[in-house]
Amino acid sequence: MSRSQNVELTKEGRIATIALNRPDKLNAINDALLEELMQAFRRIETMPEIQVVVVKGKGRCFSVGQDLSGVNTSEVMPPDPRTKPYESEIFEMARRRFHRLRSILDFPRFTIAQVHGYCLGIGCELAICCQSIIAAEDAVFGDPSIRMGLAPANPLWTWRVGLKKAKELLLTGQYIDGREAERIGLVMTAVSLKELENKVQLEALSKLQLGTIGGFDMQVTWGQFHQAAFETTGLSAAWRLSSCLHSLSAIQRPGRSFIDRGGFNFYKIREEKGLKAALKERDEPFEPYFPTPRPKTGHSKRRS
Amino acid sequence: MGNYKSIIYEIKDNIGWVTLNRPEKLNAINDEMLRELDDMFVLAEQDLDVKVLVIKGAGRAFSSGQDLSGVGTDEVLPPSPHSKLSSKAVLEAARRRSRRWEYIFNVCKPTIAQVHGHCLGAGMYLALSCDLTIASEDALFGDPSLRMGILPDFPLLSWLVGVKRASAMLLSGKPLTAKEAERCGLINKAVRNDQLDAEVSRLVKGLSLLHSDALAVAKDSLNVAMEARGVGAAWRYTSDMELLMQRRTIQSDDFDFEEMRDKLGLKDAIQARDNPFKDLDR
């Protein structure tokens, strides 16, 4: 039923499935994919028969995060600071980014992220904005933004795993596997990859069957209370500020006050040696200190 | 670095190592140590050569908390209800105390507390104000302040572990073991005693490879979540409550820590303080 290429929307009974569909790029999220993703959510909102939405990735993983190729990514990635972007531009982008992800968290259906393989950066943001995450034990979660000089843009992490763990993950950019994610409360359940699909279906069906008296109305109303609880603890205020701080970090020109990695400049290395080399140089120095768990199922190649 | 007596401050490989250094007093925090910590944080924050700060304790413990001896402790301890200080003076002191924890919490560099042994009272506030808290399994986290009529003034605790657990900790004064503290999100990690050094050095070496500006902004972005939940206001409110607590009238059957200390000496006074809670502490 889907006309778009990068996102596949399917319906089965009262369950809708949004599948990120750029498997050759490990579902890296570029502007086109992002737009189609938001369209898919908007379409589901007009379908009263749909009560549960499953979000997943096609191919080897959920999503490696922002597409870092620099092509068709002006909405998912802040501009290269060397291009001297206008502040207004990047703060407008911060605002759009906040509203977009906030609306996914506020989506008026029960949302489940079905995660296997890499789930990084903005891909991970998408997952934590779902009501629930069910993951394969060897899935890999994380946000390496800080390694490119970017502050995290999404404070929801702190609500999901607590301040100490959020800092441990986001200040170091380290990756954790599905089992550890379950232990710290990021993920509801971690199961073997074989069981993943079934577990998610079971969870989706149980959401459909529970509370059939109040049914869908009850679910939507409960969702509003749920969101209000977030708001009274200041989530949106924090989110707006974090988005702006993310933008602020993006206009920081690399090179100043670096000490050890003397001016690691992702954009420059990508330009000179290509994306793969830039990613390698971004992550390799941290490997001895924060070893990356490798998904057994996926491929060792990573794009974000 | 610096001309310090109660702490040691060294910079190695762009990492600032701070050691609380009153081992014979289990690194009890007195005014001198506070002043030196204040001074060090300001220096370190501005120092472009320092990417990350580690705070640890010399000897058997991280810190047993506020120095309760009453000598050189006007700043670290709230004044006794017996004192005739003006309300303004007491409020000022309380504000200074809460601002200090807020400042350390928001220092524009990542900070790590490396904790072993006792980590109580103000020692625990210091360890929790750091961004990451890594402990060995022998560490104990708690705040016995209420047992001697001092109001705990570290509201961040409730945001870290939730209101229920914070109440249990503060109202009982019973410390948590490192494993318990890890489970409830008070600290990042509890590791075997012999692995503490290695764990912390792995972490700081990794951190020290990152961009200082990005780290500063990222830390701020994460602390924003606490600010949005009102931790700043809670800090101010707690220091007002501390003022009220200081103004209370001591009843004849109240446990009067200071009187006890002056009569029996510090050690016996602490024992008298904790004795009624023996069953609880077991």
C-alpha cells in the first residue's frame, strides 16, 4: 500500500508496520527517508482501524542513524561548520527536529520498535521515541554524535535510563548490546533474533486485546495522560534546549581547544578519504576503551 | 599543582587527578578542603590542558563526609541551633553550600568520582555531583545527617534514584552498598576492588580523546534534563529548609550531637548517634 521507496508501510488487521527500507545503506536516514517516515506516521493517524504500529528496519539492521554521506542530508545532519551557516538556519532546524521527534513520542497509537542489528544515532532516537522497544540480544544501541563534536539532541535518554547512564553513554559515544540495553531499562525485552518477530507480534496482539471495553478510545486517552506526565517533568523544555545545544555544538568549528586528537574533522576527512575512512577514524581511537559489541547477525560494516 | 594541603591536584595526559588527602580522618571534609576544592574547580574549569577531572580519596575511603569535629568546619556544617547567628548569615551560608554542589554539578568539563570505602554525607554529595560515579564493591553510599538533626541538602538524589528510595536513604541514614547503588541508578558501576583503578583509567582515557567544546555542551545538554525537572529550584528550597531546621528549638529529649561531642568526644558521639539504629544498620 506504500508508494514511497525508502519506507514501506503495510497493514495487517489492526496492526500497521513501518519498515525502513534502505537495506543497502543499512537504513541510514537521509532527508527522503525522514520525510517518508513522517508521511507514514501521518497516514496511519488517519486510519482509525489501526491501533498498534510496529517500526522496524529491513535487511541487516534497524538503522545505523543519520546518513553521513552529505548527499541529501541537510535536514538530518547539521551543516558543515566550515560553510559558516547562519545561526537562524540551524536553530530553525533544531526546532523542526524537536517537533518531529516529539510528535513521534506523542503518536496517538501504541508504537513498538522492533530492533535488530545497529540502532544508532537518530535511528536510536526513533526507537526510544516509540512507546516500547523490543530488541534482539545482539542489537547494538548508541549515539556516537559526541565523537564528531556534536552534543546529543534528545534528552529523552535521561528519562529512559536515568542521568548517570545517559551521561555514561552519550558523553563517551559508546555502544551497548541489546542485553545491556534491557538491563539499564532502555529496552523492554531482549530476545534472540529468531524469537524477535514473534515476540513483537505477541506484544502487538496483547495490546489489541487488552482493555477491549474502553478499547481504542481508552488507549488514546491514556496516551494523553502519559504525555502530560512527561510534560510536568519538563521534557519538552529540556528537548527544545537540547536541540538548540546540539545546533550550537554543530557550529563549533573543529580545531579549537582540541588537545589530543588535534582537530579531528569528520567533514574534512570524508572529503579527502571518503565516508568509510572518516567513520573508521571517528570510532577506532575509542575501541581500546569502549569496545563495540558486534551483532552476530549483521555485517561488520557500519555507516554511522 | 596549586599549594594545597588537604587535596592533591595533578595533571597528567590532559586528565586532572584530584585526591582528597586527609587519610587519617577518612578524608572528612573540613573548611580547608572545601576552599581548596573550590579553588581547584575554578582553575581546572578554565584550564585548556585539562579535558576531564577525576576525584578520588587517599587511604581507606573516598570520604566519610563533613568533618564533625567542630574545628574549622563553620563553612561545611550548618551552624548549630544553639548559635545566635542572624537569619541572614545562616541563609547566606546555606546558599553558599547549595551553590557549591550546583557549581560542581555544572562545571564545564566531564567529572568522574572514583569511589572506594565510605562515601557519606558531603562526601556522597561530591561523588554524585560528578557526571559519572564509579565505585569498588566495598564502597558505601549514604547520608546519616538526619540522625544528628542536620537536614540533608542534596535534592539531586531524588532525581537519581526516585523519591521512595531517596526517602528511605535519608530518613534511615542507612547506607547502600555499591551493588545496590548501581542497581538503583545512584552510580554508574560497581566493580571489583582490584579493578577500580583500571576501570576509571579506561573511562577517562577514552573521554580525554573527545572534543572539549563538544563535551562541555553535551554535559550541559544532559544537565538541562535535570534543570527542566526543577532541580535548581529544589536546591534553593532545600537551603531555605536548612535555615528553618537551624532555627528550631532543641527539646530536652532531642539527641543533641554537639553537646554529646563536647562531653564525650567525637568518636563516642558518633557511636551514640548510630547506636539506636543498630538493628537497622545490620
